[in-house]
Amino acid sequence: MGYYDCGDGRRSIAPDGSARASFSRLLSATAVVTVCGMAGRGEIIAVPILVLHSIGIDLPGIGAAVGGDWRCVLAWVIFSAFGAAHGYYGHCTEIERWKSLQPKGSEALWKCQPDRFLCEEKKAYARRLGTFNAGMAAVLGMATSLLHLQGGHTKMYFDIDEFGIAWYVVSFVVFFTWVEAFAYAFHRLFHLKFIYKHLHKLHHTFQPPTSFSAVAFHPVEFGFYVLGGQMIFFVLPIHPSVMLVVGGYTAYYLIEDHSGIKATAPWPWQPTSLYHDDHHRYFHVNFGQHVLWFDWIFGTLRTVRRTYGEECFGGKGHNGIKAVGKAVDKGAEGGKACALSKIPTRESCSTRR
């Protein structure tokens, strides 16, 4: 099935009537994506600290924190956590506000799952959990930065000439691929039956997803994702600007793809928001985050002639010949079995309208 054009009614940077944006709009979109994406990551504070340190400027308390003063370490960690949590909360609130202002009855034009609505209780839970995890990610990001400052424990560098312009350009692709490969591998791991039921299932209780549910995982699971992405800084030389752009991009689209809004990205490699929304709708399928590569390679991309459900583990679904539309409705409502018939009601307060 196609995951590259949401059609009419999408909330997208791309102009109406086209699936992709012009080059000029790509440049402006890059700036917007980076800034908004960094709202959910600790690097929005950590990266400027590293850059300023590289030119001999240390913000108040940084020198003491690097020297091991636990009070300064704690102060910067708290500041980073509150900064990221506040940015994440504000960005997600704006998305949810946009949704609330759309006319009733227009859901089919812009909503990925127009007949499904999450109850207020679970919306509030996703808001609390997601905001907490955004702060936790900032703490881990600040910890990585302090490790670098304390004696170069990472391989981050600041002079582009040190490794050359060629590596600098290539490192954007390398870092992006690292994040995507790690996310796909661990996402599939957390969809193994035992781990899913004890950890990842929490994330899937927010069905249909909201922007706040983007990082509304069990904190242990989310910690794995954050630390996995940061492992590259201990393995390969990465410039802070690469961290900023790629980190901002991935964070932005993580939120966008959980927003529940039909959206077509201006970049040719980025699938529409329907791609990941279908992961929540069908459960064990479409494990990738920002590209289809790994789902296509390993055969876990959703196929219309297969049926899926919460008990269909493995990412392959179930052979079926009935119309996928019926599987969509029953899978979203029940979500317990592969078969289309007699699917029990799933324990959820999401509702139909």
C-alpha cells in the first residue's frame, strides 16, 4: 500500500494539491522541524553548552559541574529536564489545540482514524507520561554532554576540518540510519509477546494515538530508545550540529506521526503519518519510524490482503482474503485476534462516533 501521499485535507507543510514541497519550502521546513523537534530532547540545552565550551565559554555552574560539584550537576540536570518537558508540552499542546478547533464532522478530511477517539482519562495520562519522559530524555542527554566535558569520554568533535567536510556530510546519513536501525530493532524486540505485555503494551493503550503519546512509553523502555540513539557518540565522531539537526528531525516526526492527523512530509524518504498510525491501528506491523526500509527488507510492512490484531505477533499478520476495510474496523475496536470474526472487545476507553 502507499504511504507517501495522504491526499486531501492533510495538515502539511507541503502545499495543497501536491505531495511534496518546493526546495525553498524544504529549507524553511528544515528550520521549523529542527526547532520544534528539539523541544522534546535534552540536546536543545546540551548542544549550546557544548558549542560554547568548545570556544572557551562556560555558562555559570558548568565548570563546577564538570569538576564534580554535585550541586551544579543537579542544577543543570533539573534545568535541562524542565526545559525539555516544557518545550515538549507546549509543542504537543499546540497540535492538540489545532485538532480541537476543527469543525465537527470534518474528521474524515484530516484525521487518520476519523471514527476513533481517545477518552479524556487516557489523554491526560498520555500528557503526564509523555511530558515526564521528555524530561527524562533531557537528563540522559545532559549526562552524555557532561561526560564529554569531563574528559572527552565521547567522540564528539567541534572542528569540521578535523575529520573533513566529506565525513561531516556523510555523518548526517550515518547518524540518521543509526537511529532508525536501532529504533526498528528494539521496537520489534519490545513487540515480542512477553515484553510487549509487560512493557510496550502501555504505549499501545493510547489508541488512537495523540501527539502527547509520542513518548508515552514505560520509562524503562523509553530509556532504552534514548540511550541507544546516544551510543553513536561513543563510537563515531559526530559534530554537535549533526546531533542537533538529526535529533530535531527525528523528535519532530515522532510527535507528528503520533498526532493522529493526516500529514505528508516534504522529504521524499519520509512516509506520511498514516504509516505509523497504522502501527497503532494494527499493532504488530510497520515497526519503522521515519523510513520504510527495514519494514520492506524484513517483510513487516502492512499488506492489505493480510489481517492484523493485538494477538498476531511477529509482524507478518494473518493470511486473509476479505476487504481490509472490515479488518481495519474490527482490528481497531477489538484488537485481540487475527481472524475477522468474533473479535472480543479490547479493554480501552477509546470510543466510536
